[in-house]
Amino acid sequence: MRMIYCCSALLLLVLIPRACEGGNILVVPIEGSHWINMDILLQALHSRGHTVTILRSSKNIPFSEAVKMFLSLASIVSLLAVVTPAAHGGKILVFPHDGSHWVNMRVLVEELHSRGHTVTVIRAADSWYISETSPRYKTVTVDIAGGANEDFFRLFVSEVIRIKRSKGSAWTRFALDMELKDKFFELHKKVCEVVVYLFENKDLMKSFQDAKYDMVLTDPANGGGVFLAHYLGLPLVFNARWTVHGEAHFAIAPSPLSYVPLPTSELSDQMTFVERVKNIVFYTMRMYLYKQVVGPHYSALSSRYFGSDVDYFSLFQAADLWLMRVDFVFEFPRPTMPNVIYMGGFQCKPAKPLPEHLEEFVQSSGEHGVIIMSLGTLIGELPHDLADEIAAAFAKLPQKVIWRHKGDRPATLGNNTLLVDWMPQNDLLGHPNMKLFVSHGGTNGIYEAIYHGVPIVGIPIVFDQAGNLARLRAKGVAKVMDVSELDRKIFLNAVQEVLNEPSYRMNMQRLSRLHRDQPMKPLDTALFWIEFVMRHKGAAHLRTESYRLPWYSYHSVDVILFLLTIALLILLFFAGLVWFCFRLCLKRKVKSD
């Protein structure tokens, strides 16, 4: 019947499974030229083992005989043609952000090297994480301090824990936050000094130009790579989660604060009125703070080398591609842009066999399984009282525990707990005996837990950790505790709740299935787009130019005011016309009387 074609819709009543499992698909097509596209899709589905049923009119409609679903060799070749050839061995200049950010960048650098590209990494003389020598990349060491001070950040984290544990006053916490603000102020000042050192070293800049790099890959948590790319006139690709102005989406994508929570606010995408007020206040304060911390340095640098009319943040927004370390199994749904490519969890990989001593310890857990605990590299040493409380709680569990711990051995440590200086975290999380991950909420650990489907007990300390864990809590895969209230009873109850309540593991395994179910691995996706930029000398066709608009044009304030003015003039015209007619009628009535 004709009703089929009036519906103008394609209904997929059964979700298409992966190719390894043939599915049943009901198709309601639209006749005419639309069928040409549908025909190609159905042939491809049939070739992958799916059963396709087409709902069509009983009248004789000229459907293609290809409904028989037999693919020709030419069709197979055309379908396989989606595999794009890799770029030629290119040259990539990398300006990384030191610290834990380098862990992510190194994954990309090493993989690019394995694909035949030449990678040059710029590092400061006092680099914290970045090795000066590597078989996978060349280095250019700048003989100037970069500002990433390991001792400061470890001391800062220890001080945060101490203040929270001691129930310090709001003023004490504020003073600590101001100290952190001053440290980041100095860090970005040092980054700008590194950039000035590079730009003023004419021989070095000439060597960069002569090397004919294809692009600059950088982390926008600092602006060094951004300025270098624009100075050299090279395409710019970000390995991003944060910029100098906070969460990266807020720099380029529409971000309605009514349902897009600021990460540090610990809110979800379903906010009450009070929470929306909190979100807007948080956003306003954060933007002001970020501009106070980074604005003076980058504005002066931009004015010096690019002109006083160039806004430093517009250089960030002009990037060709944003490789976002985000997956929407973790992040809340939100608007995005064409030049944002998602690669959340790109560093995750299948577990490798454990070292013999760890495998033996894990296997000794029997049916109870294993718990691992790691609070990241910034936690140098937990306070003794806190370590004792955690150890005492672990001692009461039937599970075996592997704890990455530095410092003195806790007095209450049980026989079921193994202390280690380092652990193969990804390999442990992927072990079938793994039951629970006690984490500080760092991005790398969170994605590894999602990848392997291991629920989390979270103890956030600083930075984005509380926001990360808040997202997992909203999805029902994590129990989050405040370090200020942590004792053996609270910690034990939280661990037992996650262990004994099946929903935590079921929800995390569901996220794991969603995260893994992608047409390409996140790392392969990132590499494809990096090589895409190299092949095409940029990706300007994907970049919106909205950042060039003044705020009143971006929000159409001028258009709204213009239309309101027109509407008001029309209203006044008709009001005047009515008044004129009324006066005219009134005069005639007076004359007739």
C-alpha cells in the first residue's frame, strides 16, 4: 500500500550486532532514488551474515533485483575500499605538556614512529617525565626551565590531604588554592619564556623551517605548541582534554550550561534549578580565574609576535583538529564540532600475562578475587593514620589486595595485602580474577577500568579527579568517598558495597561493551586523523569560524535587537494609525453634533 511510502522513515527494529553475530533486520524503505543507497547498505549487511527482511508494497514496484543479496566481486572490492592508505612517512613536531599528560602523548608518539613517521619532541632542560633519549623520537632540549616541578605538586597534594583530614578551615583551603593559582601562574610564565627562547634562537627556528615539518602535535594545557605552530605556519593538532581555559569543549563547541556541567562542579547533565545556578556561578568564576592565571603571559606573547589585535585564545580555537581524550560512555552527552575527534581510552589495550610473582599472588585469591589500589604518581606518601585505616579495612576482606604504596609499611597491614612500588595496572585490571579498583580518579586509570569492566571505589584528591568520579557515580559504576571522612569502617563499607552489589559490575561491564563496540579502535582513529591532516595540509574545512565573531554576533544579540526595533516601529506605526483614525472619527462626530 501507498501508506508505506508516506511514512518517510527507515526503522531498524533490531540493533545490528557485530559481524561475528548475524542479526535480524526489518527494513521499511522509501521507493525511488532513495532505494539506490539502501540497496548498497543491504547488500553489505547480507555479506556480513545478517538476515534482511524488506517490507514493501504488494504492487509491482521496480525494486532492484539485487534484493536477492548476492554480492559481486566488484561490490566486495568497493566496500573494502574504505581502508584509506596511510600518509607518507611524515615529519611531526611535538610540543608536549609535562607530567602525567606526557603518558598519553607518548602513546601517540610511539605509535606514529611505528608507522614510519619521524617525530621530534621539544622538552625543557628540567623535564619531569620526558626522557632526553629515545629510540622512537628525537628531542630538542631547550636549555631553560619549563616550570613543571615534581616536588611542588607532590608537596601540594600531601598538603591538600593534610588539610582535608584535619578539617581545616575554609580560609586555609582558600589559601592553598591561591598557592596553586600562583604556581600555575609561574608555570605558564615559564612556558612563555621557553617560547621566547625558541623564537629568538634564529638558528633553531631556521632548522625547524628547513626540516619541513608536516604538522605540530601539542597538548593545549599549555600554549607553547599553539604559538610555535602559528609562527611556523604549520597545521595544528591537539591531544586534548583541557586547554589553558579549562575543559576543551568549552573552547570551541556550544556548551549550554543548563545541561552541560562544568567538570569541576561534580554535577550531572540532569540539574535542578539550584544546581544550574551553581553551574553558572562555577563557570563564571573559573573563566575569570583562568584568564587571571594565563592571560597576562599569553596576551603579551601574542602581541609581541603576532600583533596587538590578535587574541591569544583565538590561536587555540584556530586548531585544525582536536583529538579529544573523551568517550561518551564516560562523558555526558553534549554538542560537539566537526573537527573534534573522540579517542577516549586510546591508551587501553588487552592485558598481557602478569609477572610470575604477581600471577602467583593473584591465583592464590581463589574464588574471592583480587582488589588493586593506586592513587597515582602525585601521591608520594599517604599520612600514616590514613594508611593505617585503609590497611586495617583491607585486612578484614577475604580478597587479596595489591596496593601501590610508598612510604612506611602500615602497622595494621594484613597478610592478604601486597605492597608494591609499581604495578602493571592495565594487565592487572584485565585479569579475570580482578574484582575492584580503588582509584584517585585519574583519567588514565578510569578508562582502563572501563575498558576491562572493573568497578571503582574512588578517593579523589585534587584537580579533575572529583569531576571524573562524579561522572562514574552518575552512571552507577563507582562509589566515591571524601578523604576528609575516610576511616576503616567507612572505607570497608564502601568496598563491600561495590563488591556485593551486582549492579556496579553489571553497569561497568555494560560501559565496557559500549566502549569497545566501535568501528575502529580509538588509537587507530586518532592516527588516521593525524595522517589525514598531514595528507591534506590541514583540515580547515572542518573548522568553524565562529571564534572570529564578536560575542554579540555569536549570540545574535544585534539581530535580535534589530528585529525588536523593527517590531517596535511597526507596533508604533499601527498604534499611531489607530490613534489618528480615532481622532478623525472623534472630530467628525463633534462637527455632526
